[in-house]
Amino acid sequence: MGSQTAIECLFMRGGTSRGTFFIAEDLPTDRAQRDAVLLAVMGSPDPRQIDGLGGATTLTSKVGIVSRNATGEADLDFLFAQLRPDSDLVDTVPNCGNMLAAVVPFALERGLVEAQGDQSTFSVRTLNTGMVAEITVATPLDAAGERVVEYAGDARIDGVPGTASPVTINFLDTAGSVCSSLLPTGHVRDRVAVAEGDIEVTCIDNGMPLVILRASDVGCTGQESPAELDANAALKARLEELRLACGVLMGLGDVTERNYPKMTLVSPPQHGGAINTRSFIPHVCHDAIGVLAAVTVATACGLAGSVAHDLAHTEPGLRQTLAIEHPAGEFTVELEIDPDNPLRTTRAALLRTARLLMRGDVLIPRGVWEPDGDGLLIGKESR
């Protein structure tokens, strides 16, 4: 390849996200070197990511790194890396439930695991937080009698055009994925002082650290489009002030350079769901809502005293199916609550889809990494 280094990868959509997937052993073992490679792959930092595979948004600046699990805790290990178009930060602390949907299809495509039958289920440990999920995909026989990943199907998820084969994700105990517990401040509701007055929030982490607040408390209806909210500079400045304050309250310290906690505005549902949301990730309004953010919002809906509970339309019981409304439609989450501990969710299940978009080699300058030589580090150490 002359002046470039080729790295085998698959380019995949997982849920409403998109990114490159690698086998861990195909990347540098040194963390700083690996992050330099990922920045080059995506073309960051550059708002257009014109010299890489990134799509100039955080939803399309994602990387999945997969390997066989060697400890017996799961079948596969998955490390998610979030990049930004205009930053050299490579964040491997939070999870991404959308990219998680593509892990088993990737592992089957690359031969890390073998199909089990018409349906194949594998457990995946997310190295970001230690959370384990069971993921099921369709693996029928093709015309040659070989089992293959089925991408075509009738499943539809809001935020993705058309239909595809379902990917079922069953999360097992997601509380305190990044924070110390489900309610890291120790309260179901907190009142946080900011420049324009106190705001009531629920700080919660059931797979994703969120700060949930009423849309009306920041002058919104909750029905605004993502473009309208992104254009509201005063709102975004106020949310960032609140996010920084809540980061400290949640035990996360200074979150200025972090992609979490996410900020989620809630309002009464408008289309028969449990609650309506507008989610910031964290500085741009999501066109839909993240998988684990939806799980966390659904959890908050069932917690008496939370900001979300006051607005949510829910039914009593330990098993609930909640439709979380968002700008692109709704996201349905099935929850099971521990009968002995109402603050513990024992199961969160949902449906996603995934698709292989391209297979081959991604090329980066040899000055970034040459496996047989000394690459030049162009990125900062991960934070």
C-alpha cells in the first residue's frame, strides 16, 4: 500500500448509529497508538471528517472493537469508542446500545463465533462498563446450505428507513453503568442551582448516565424539532451549565470533555406512548434517542418521585412495556422490576436492527501506524 497502512474492517449500521468494526488484534495494543489510528480512520478532528469515514455527526463517528471473551463471563467482548468530528477525544467510558446491535452480526461475519441454528444467541460483555447483554440474530441456511446472518426482514425501528431482520437485545442488570449506582446523587429528584434559577432534575444511570428535566422548566414545549433546539443557543448554554453541575453531583467530576451525562428533556406523551423526549448527546439534539438512554428514561418513568414519573403514562406491575417517544417516532422498552427492590431493574429488553454496509480495508497514513515500525502518535491519550 506504499505510504498507507491497511486495516481490515467492516462498515456497519447498528440501530440508528453507524461506524467501523474491528477485531481487537488487528489494532495497536497501546491505547494511545490505537486512538491515533481511530482518529485517522474517522478523519477527526475535522468538522467535515473529509479525510476519513466519519459522517460529520457523533452518530456516525463510532467504532466497535470486538474479540472473543477469554474469562468465561461471556462469548464476546465489545469495546465501544465514541469520536467527535471536531475533537481528538476518543471516549471509551460510556456504552452504545445501538452499536451493540451490530456486534454479533460482525462476530459471525468475521468468524469469531459460529451460527447455532436458525436463531443464534450470544452473550456480549461491554468492556466500557462491564455490562453483559444477550443478543439474538437470525442465521438461516443459504442456497449453499451455509448459515449466514440474515439482514432482510420485517422489523422496523424509528430513525432508520425501511425494514430489516430483528436483533433482540436483552440487557442483564444495567444499573450504575458509569456512575456508582442507579441514583448516583442518592435521591430520586434533586434541585440544582444555575444562573437563571433552580431546576428540578432526576440524575439516573441505568445503562447511560442521564440528567432528566422537564422541557417546560427551560422554556420548551418538548415538541420542538432537533433543528429548532440546536439553533437555540441560550437553551444549549443553560443545559451545559446544568450538565456540568450535575456531573459533579453524580460523582463524575468535571465532564466538560465527556460525552456524558446526556441531557434529556421530558414532556407528556403526544402519540399514545409513556413519555416524550428530546435528548442531547450532549451538545447536539439527537434525531431520535439512544438505546441505553431510552432504557434509562423508561426506568425513571417507573420511579415514584422522579421528574419523568410525574409526566409519564404507565401501568402498575413488575413487568412493563413502555414506548418512549422521540423526534423520529418511538422506542419500545420492556422492563422487569425486582419485586424485592423497586429501584432495581432485573431485565431490559428491546429490538434493534443492523446491517453490513461494506467490507474491506480502511487505509490510514503510515505515519500514524505501521505495525512493523514506529508510528507517529497524532492523538491525545484517551480520557
